Amino acid sequence: MPNRFECQQCGASFSKVGIRKTYPDRRRIKRKATNDENPVLKRHITRKDNPEQFYDLRVLSTQPIPKFNTTTTRYKVSFKELEVQDLPQILKTLRLLFGSIINNITEFMQSTDLIRLSVQCPELDFPITIPFMKVSQLSVETLLREIERVLQSYEQFVLDDSLEIEMTHVELPVGGTRNQGKYVDLERFMKTKQCILTIRNKDDLCCARALVTAKANLDKHEKWNSIRQGRKIQEHLATDLHTLAHVPLHKCGIEEIKKFQAVMPEYQIHVVSKEHFNGIIFQGPEAEKKIYLYFHDEHFDVITSMPAFLSRNYYCHTCKKGYQHKEEHRCNNICTSCHKIHEKKMTTGYTVTTVTVISMVKNAIDYMHRLPGKETLHANHTLDARFATCKDFYEVGHLCFMLPVEGDKFTENTLNDDMDTVDEDDTKNQVYIFFDFECTQDDLVECEDGFKPERGTSKCKNCKKSKCGTYEHKPNLCVVQQVCLECLKEDLTPLSVCENCGKNELIFSGMNTTYDFCQWLFSGENNGATVICHNFKGYDSFPILQYLYQNGVLPKIVPSGAKNMSIEVPSCNIQLQKGYFPHLYNRKENQTSVLNQLPDVKFYNPDAMKSEDRENFLEWYQTNVKVMFDFQKELLKYCRSDVDILRRCCLRFRELFMSMTKSATGDGGIDPFETCITIASACNLVFRTKFLRADTIGIIPAQGYRPEEKHSVKAIQWIKYISQTKGVDIQHARNGSEKIIDQYRVDGFYENSEGEKIVLEYHGCFWHGCPTCYTQHTINTVNKLSMEDLYHQTMEKKTYIEKQDENIKKFIDSLDIVTPLEPRDAFAGGRTEAFNLYHESSFDESIKYYDVTSLYPYINKTGKAVIGHPKIVTENFDDLTMYEGLIKCKVYPPRGLHIPVLPAKINNKLMFSLCRTCTEIKQQTTCHHGNEERSFTGTWVTDELKMAVNKGYILSTIYEVWHFDEVEQYDPISKTGGIFTEYINTFLKMKQEASGWPSWCITKEHRQQYIQDYYEKEGILLDYNKIEKNPGLRALAKLMLNSFWGKFGQRTNLPQVDYVSDPSIYFDMLTSDQQEVTGVNFVTDEMVEMRWRNKAEFVESSGRTNVVLAAYTTSQARLKLYSYLEQLGQRVLYADTDSIVFTVKEGEWEPSLGDYLGDLTDEVPENKITHFVTGGPKNYAYKLHKPDDRGNQTICKVRGITLNYKNALSINFETVREMVTNGSQGDKITVWDENKITRDKQNTRIITSKESKDYKIVFDKRVITEKFITKPYGY
């Protein structure tokens, strides 16, 4: 794309006007002034130059972790002066520089090693991360793609500064010919240990040679002596094994051993590594015959006896431990009856879950195991696969539905909603533990060279890290209150004791608070307890994690970014969930302080409070300043009060929740703390338990309804490329039908000029069982066949076609072909736009601010909801009006539409515009693009698309339709219908009753009229005797309404975290063909935190979600908002999801107000707005005609910045108005938080740091015209 915008000062050209506008400022900031009379001249870098001359690469730190063969290294890259002015030069320069840097840091690595890169530079809020991949796969193009994805433009990447690169390098064990190093002790060890059989080879097949030798030993091979002596037969067997497992004849590592294991299912392979202190770095699935290889010096040998290897009499293959006396070894995994290991879940249908019946179940399993030739329960089953959602066996192709939860099953913990599952435990300890930490904040965190502040930033001059110079939070007091079902309704005192759960309150204090508290918490007496605190997610979990790391405990956490939703400690099965005090006075030197008056006001940090709270505090302080202050007493009093409030509120919440979820007979009730982590999960569980009808909500398959089409797209792309380059017409699925050769369909077919018949077959890895990418026993998640079966089917097809004397051509390419409909593409959020950046009302005009009452609950109740599974339409399309569901299509937007209809995600933002190209390049001038350049290709809900067509959009091409035959919607006349209506009505009734009587309901007649009116409008009959103000119940009911629908749109492939101490598990996850490790953090030298997600092909469907319903909810909500925007037209100033700001003069139409669900309410009642200003979405301020109830005449809202007293002095109505009306997009206001509490995830600690945030006007969702009016791109 040619550059369109030039800098008037230097002539530099840019593709986007926004980048051109900020370029002079960035040049001024980044270029350092010099007093040198002969400054170094900047120059271009060319391919003839040595790129290393233009940067310095310096190692900042190195962290080797020998146990895991992993090293983390931090580099600093400093660029030298370069002249880079336009996009082609930037691309070329980055490619040359980063190519050289990658070569430098990977120079001495093996091509099979794994590497992960993280790049941090001043322009980035978050680092650019390249996930683990083989060194041979890492290229400069991979890195450049990530830079472009994060920055949206290479032009934002400034080469005048330094950047940091963190590299994690994993040396995967690879064996070949032995590395003849001088290891005297090892040589002596090998000679002494007759249990080690040395493989002597001159090729790279030592791994396969060792495996076939170990196998021959176990099988008592008739040519055992020839094999163990390394004669020719050993080489032949090793070569055959490579062929069978589809492994090339080269050095082998963990990945290759996995493939060998796949073709040796009767043997369990173990690899013991000398470099890992004789630890096991690989073990295959459980099997009767055990093979142990010894890996040392890049070479594999055979261990013939593990007891002898460990100098013990016995060896337990389950515990991986040697022992001397059989009667002394205790192993829970070995059956005392048959001395064999059983899987937990058997095909007989037995599942070992409880202690009370375990011996009976074991005996039954043993009996099945011992019967020769005994078939399992499903041996003659004609169905094919067990579906995780339906929990039963069905034919492949079965479509699942969301399952109602049976009334007596709600204690079946459904934490898998939040990426974790807790097994049911009938002996679960019904104890609730509440706690709160108070912390000191005066332990300085600094680097080895000491903290030295860098001028103008919060970073350390020595280590360049912002965490250096911060202050760590260390608990010095913990108040604990615990209750059980026997005493939870009792009033607790510091001395009260329960006969069942013991002392109700415990105090831990001093510098060992964390240790003492955790020692008690994780003791056996608290097994199965539920532990709750104020802010576990973002604060209180970190000291606990730190304790677990230090004690080598491997927790299971449910992550939420840098925060922790919950922690499960397997050994204890504990589930952790989520006045005024001078916290800044909590320092070591003040622990014993007793003052004659309160500490200085600065220790309360009042400037960090909101203005109203600050006024209340200062009033309290002036009243109480002369009161004696005993630090220890006040600390305990404050912390105890916190825990007491927490306990009372949580138990009241539990009581209300269980009450509202009881059955009609009064039985049951769902305990929210026992079943769910989040309120969204609780809402979903209540819906499935109380309101869901069977076979109504379909579960969308994770790979879609046409998963094979994703493969077909690649095949068609390749075939079209062949067609174009060869100049031939090829028959394929998209231009007629696939060619059929007897029973086989082929991807492409044509006859060349010589009459030869040519067959084209595209063998995608996932669909054809590629033996290089997948182990043979990996199951294809779509057709439920093993990769081995798919590969054999592919080869049979290939062989058959070849016998027909036809050729197979293979190639790869890329063409722009439309992919199958992805339902998540139709799921977008609310509409937030600024239509006029600044407006002052005239004498005859008012500015109104209206809000829709409970928009999303209103849509859930009254809107459409699709039922079941869709029909997939890909050809012979009908008229748009005949469809209900989702449509993937291309549309041509109209010109001149002030408020567009259709949303489109462009540059990672939800946009409402009229030209795709203008939006992509943020073109501020008149649009002259043609239809194709203006067109949008996307997936939308049919109703939104129908509205767009009514407003002038042209439906150009339909690619795919998901049509639902059945749709449910609430009927306000009959007051029936709708799959969510009963749920919404239940909690809306609770909310309304808990709101009390309206102010006008004074007499009994008024109250009866109110109940009747509410029934006629909402179809809900309120209970006269239950209408009274109950703030707690009202808040809970409102929470249940607003938190309900979002669960349907939850992503099914959320990041997961595992803590690993076993190198074999570590290497297995890194080389897995089903999981992608996104990051590792070595919390100690013995334990690693692994963050991972499933690869796209192996994502499972969730039985709790349906993204089509979520898309319907947000789409109908946008249409509800559009119904007001359309009528108000250019009078709209601002809109945000469920609210509108607009102008009105006497006689002009304005939306009506109401008191019911979905009605509009006035946000500034009995008042009016005189001035309104906005800097963009979630960023606005206004001035009122008269002060509101709190005495405020101006209101300011800015997303991402807390407008406390101090910040509000800098960012307020006046400053925002000044920046919008007189400033430029480069101006900014910086606010500082001197005591910002942040999380140091890597070191599991809470720190206080100095943080700055910049406020500036960045408006790019529409084009600004005269008088601050905005128009959509392409208008």
C-alpha cells in the first residue's frame, strides 16, 4: 500500500495519519540531544552491511535449571543510530536486525531444542511473546508477525531505544553416538553395575537399538546374545522400529520416543537421565512389561534391573522408588489381592470413588481381569464413542444438548465451568474458614546492584526493572474465624468454642504470620474446608502460594490473568475462593508504638480516596485525632472487624442463595461456596438445576458442524493454485462436485493435454493421521478415530488410486478462500461511540442522559432464543427473510448513513463504519473506494442483518447459513414462552419485592394497584406480604439477573496452569501433540509453573456454553439501542451499550421513560446537563444545571483511571474539555499513584510501587468533522 501522509519537517512518509501526527513528538522524545560538533551521521542499513554493527547485545542475567534442562537468559539490545523513514525501510531493517539477533542467541543450540522468546520495548504495554517452538522453526518472520499483531503497524516500533529479550531454552534429551567425555565416576559406575547393558554403536540409532534390546530381553528372544552384543540383527531390528514408527533415521529425543511408545503398546518405556540426577524424564502409559533406558552423554543404554541400578532389593514401578524390605513399603496404587495396578475408570462401568466400597470394587475388577477371554461390558456395543457432554455412548456425528442437573446432584462440584473439576467427596468437611491479612509495606525489593532510580521513570538505573525499588507486602497479622453447620448461625466472640469445629477465632501475628497460618491451614484438621477471604483473587492468595512453593507443594490453580481465581491443594482438598486504619504506618519500627493521638493523617493516604469518602474521613479524623492509638490493639481490632464483616456477609449470602434455590417442596438448595467459583457459574448451575428443559439448548461442537470443511478450504486453496499455474480446469467440491473413483472421493481431478488422468489429494495432518505430527494412539476429536487408523485409511486410498495408473500431486499454498462459518465471529459486545465530542446546550435546549433498565435481563426475557441445532446451508440460498440464525456473507454498506448498523472487528476494535478500507487505514478524508474495498465479510445474527438491509446495506454474497427451525420468544399477551423467562421472572420478582413499596403506595388500595399493574406489565404476581426493603436480597437478585447470560459466551479453550516437579511430565507437555505450552515460570529449582492451552484441533465442547445464544443476546441488545439512535439521528452525542446522551428542544421527539424492565430511566432526574464532552468510549464528562444530591455539579468518568481526590484535581470536566476543544491527540496528563499495590506473579508476592498513568485523547472510532461532530469512516 503506498504511503499517503508526509511529515512537513523531515519528509518522512506514513501509511496512517495518526502515526504521522505523533511522529514529531516521538522524534523529540526519543532522539537524544548532543553537544558534539560532529555528531554521528545516521545511515541506512543494507544487505551488504553486517547487522551486528548496528546493535549491542548484552546478557543481563542467566538462570539455569539443571533438573529440567532449561535456561532462562535475559538480554539487553541497544540499537545504534539508524535512518529509517518509511514502511519498506522499517520492514527491511527489522528483518535484518532481528534475523541477526536470533542467529546470535541460538547459534550454539540444537535444531531440535525448544525456545520461547519474550520481547519488551518502551512502546509496549505488554511483551511480545513467541510460544515454545523448535529452534529450527523459529524465524524472523515469526517474530515480525507478532510485532505487527501487537502494534498493528511496524511504524510504531521505534529503533532509537533499547529493548529486552527474555529467552527460555529447553535442551530436549537427544541420543546418538556416545559423547566421549571424561567422566571417570560414570565409567566406574557403568562397569560396576552389571544391570546396565551398554549399547555400542557408530550410527545415530542408539535409542532404537536400546529399545529393541530391552524388548528382546523381556521376550526371551531366541537370538538374545546376538542382539545384546550389538550384531547386525540389532541394527535391523532398530531400523524396522524406526520404519514402523515413521521416525527418520537420526538422533532421537522425547518426541521420537513417544512415537516408539505408540507402536509398542504392550511395553511401558521409561527413560532415566543421568543429567537429571537419575530421575525419570519420560514414562509411557501403564503396561505389563517395563522397559528402562539410561540416558547419559547424549546416549541411550539399557537398564535390565531397576533394583540393582538403585542398589535396593525391590523397586516399585508405581512409586518409582527402591526399597529393602517388602513389608515396609506402602503403596496405595497396588491391589493387595492381585498385586497389579488398575485404572481408576474401567470399561465395566465401575469407578473407584469412595473409600467405603473400595475393596468390593477392587475384587470385582480383579475378577473381570482374571477371567480368560472375558469381554467387557461394552464389548458388543454397536455405538462408537462416548461423548463427554452427554456422558453416554452414541454414534459418531451425534449432537449433544445441555443437560439439566438432577435435583439431588448439585453437590457434584461443577468447577469445570471455571477450568477445573473437584471430585465429589461424601466426607467433605462442612467447615467455612474466613481470614484476612494485614501487612507491613517497608521491605525494599532491589536488585543485586541496589536500587538506583532512573530520572523521569519508576525503573531502576541498574537493572532497568520497574519492580526494583518497590516495597514488598509481608503479613504480620492474620485473623481467622471458622464456623461449621452447627455454629454458623451463632454469634461469635474471640473466646467462643464450637464442640464440632473447635475454637471459632484464631490469631496469628508477627513476622512468621504466613508460615504459622499456613501450617495450621494445611493441617489434617482442615481437610475439605472452604476458605474465604476479601480479595483472594488479587491479594491474599500470593502469601499462601509463596508458602506452598517454599514447601514443595504442587497446587492446582484456576488462573485469571495475573490473578488466581482459586487454589486447590491436593493433599488437603482445600478450596480457596474469593473503619479507617493507617496502613502506611504498618512498618517494622512501629509494631510496638503507643501514641497519645492518632498517627499523622498522611499514613491514612486520604488523597487516594474518592472526594466524598475523603471528606467523610477528614471529618472523622478531626473528631478523633486526640484519641490514644495503640498500634497492636488497633491492628487486631481492624483486622478482626474485617473478618467479622466478611463472615457475616458470606454466611448471609449463602443463606439467601440456598433459600432462593430451594425446590417447590422446600427441599435442597444450592450452596454457592461448595459448588462454584464464580457468580456466573452459580447462575448457570441454578438455571440448569431449576429451569432448563431437556433437549432445548444445543451444544455446538468445538470444531463446528462442518469440521472437515476447514481442511477442505486448504485443499481448495492448493487446487486453485495448481489450476492457475498449470492453466487447467480442475474438478473439485466448490465448482461442481468431487470426483468419485469407485468408493473414494478425491479432492481434485483433471485430464491434461496428453489425456493423462491426474488426481490431486491434499493430505492435511489432523485429518489424515500424519505420523510426524501425532502419535498413533492420539484420537481425532471429530471422527473419534485414532491417528493410526486415519493414516492407514489414507495410505489404502493412495495405494488404490495409484493402482488406477493415476498420479498424486502434493503442494501447499495460500489463496483468499472463505472459511466455514465460525459462530464466535457473530458474538460482539455492546456499542460504545461518541457522535459529538463537545456540545453546549442553548437556552432552548436540554442535554438528556437516559439508561435502559436491566438491558440484558430484558433481552433474555423478551428476546428471541434459538432452540436445538441448526440446519447448515451452503448452497441454493433462499431469501434473507426466510432465515433465522447466523449468516456468513459479504455486504456493501451504503454511503451517508450517520449511524451504521453492522459491527465489524477491525484493528482489534469493534467498529461501526461504512468502509472497511477507510477503517483499516483510519482515513480521515472523503472515501473514494469501490464496493469491494468498502465491503465487509463477516458473520451476523439474521435480525441485525435484516435491519442493515432496511437501512441501505446490499447483501452481495452469502457463504453459509446456520438456520434454526425453532425459536422461542416471550409473548406479553399470554405471558408465556421464552427459554429464559422463568429464570428471569424468578429473580426479578425477588428483586422487586426486596425493593420495597414505591413512594406513592401509601394506602392499601395503592399497593393492590401496584401489584396489579406490575402483573399486567411483567407477568409477575408479587407477594403482598413479601414486599419490604431488603438491600441484601435485592443485591443478590440483581446479581443473579445481570451475571446470567455471559456464561453462554465463555471461551472453551481458556488458559490452564499446572505445577510440575517431575521432568518427565515437563518434557511430555512441551512435546505434546495436543497441548501448547504458552509459558513457564520456575518458582523454585525443583518446581515449574506451566501455562498451557489445548491446540485448536483438540478443544472439547463445553456442556455449559452456547455462543449462538450469547450472540443473540448482544445482537438484540444493540438493536434495542439502535431503535433509539435511529430516531434521534444527529441529536445523539454519545452511546454506551445501554445508555444514550442526546439533545432535545421543545416539540422534538424524545424516548419515553418508565419503571419496568427494558424501560428508559433518567440518569440526572430533576436536573439537566448543560455541557457534555467526550474523549472517546468510556471517557466523558458533563456539567449539570444545578448540583446533584451529593453536591457535585460536574461529573467525570474515565475508564482505567481511578478518579480519587488527587487524580480528580488533574482529570476533571474542565481538563477534559480543554484537551478536546483546544488540545491535540499528542497532549497528555500524567497521574501518579505513589502507593499502588501490584502483583509480582513470577515471585508470588504483593508489592507497593510507584505507578503512572497517562490520560490523552485517542479518538479513532469515527472521523472528526466541524463543530466536533463525528462521521463514520466511509461516510
